[in-house]
Amino acid sequence: MGTGKQRTGKLHRDRDSRRLSNGRYKNNNGGYSLIELVIVLAIIAIIMSTVFYSIILIFSANAKSCANNIQRAIGDCKVTTMGKSAAYMKLYRNADGDVFTQMWIRDSSGTYVNSEPQKVGTRKVTLAYKPKGDTRKEFLAGDSIEIWFDRSTGGFEKDGSGNLYEIIYVEGGSKKYEIELTELTGKSEVKAK
């Protein structure tokens, strides 16, 4: 029965209670104590840090996924070039900012036919590249690069513009990845930075 103590058959309340006209007692709470306030603020801080950390992890996961998808597309293009026919891969950012790869395969008539584009990243991912002997360049909406392979060695070769790429940078959240392209072997490797 409430917060009172029973003495000699009657219910007594603490001094913080008042008796109302209807016979019930009303507690006189003067507000929250300092300890209660600190506990509530600590709980809010924990929840907010968890949400913030989760958002960072989501953006970081986007970057890792994008880097792995680009590396996989480079490997697929190399295998196609070495096995079937000459091919090259186009890496581009569309007008909405999403990142795509697309393979172009040479058919029997000697013309290059494009395959279905594959979305490998969202606009939340920052993408850049470094041509051999040049500086880092950011991928903006509408930008693209081509990655070509030598059929006899499997190594990378210059694209139609005369560019050979050394590194593709993928960043998102707090994570940074570099896809290193080894010219002689055509090997691509994702490294966390």
C-alpha cells in the first residue's frame, strides 16, 4: 500500500506526503534528483553514440563493398580478355553519382559490344584514381576511366587516351581503401588505409 509504514494498525506516510480531502495521499515530489538526471543523460549519450557509430559503419561498409566490387569487375574483365576475346572495363559515375562498371567485349566483326552495367557503389562513396606519372584525380558525376588488358601477358595496358592507372581510391565513412593495379601482371589488390 504505497510508500508508507504501518504502525499500530494505521498507515502513516512520510513527511513528503499530504492528505487530500478525499482521504487519499498526494506525494510532494520536488522534481528529479541530480543522480536521476545524470543517469538519464548517460543513457541518452550511450544511445546517441551507438547510433552515430552505426551510421559510420554503414558508410564504411559501402566503401568496402564498392572497393571489392570494382576489384571483382577488374578480375572478370582480365579473365574474359585472356580467355574469349579482347575486352576492356569502363568504370564510371553516372549523373546521379552512383558508381558503375561495364565490360566491353570485342565480337567476331571486331567491334566492341557493351555488357550490362553493374552498380558497384552509391553516391555516398568518394571515388578517385591516379594515372601513372600523374596526381590523384576525383571522380565527379559523368567521369569515367577505361581499364585495358594485354591479351598475351594479362598485364594492364594504356587505354584509348594513353592512360595507365596505378591506384583507384574508394572512401566512405571513416574507411579508406586503395585498389592497387600492378601493370606487368594485371593484378588488382584492395588495401585498407
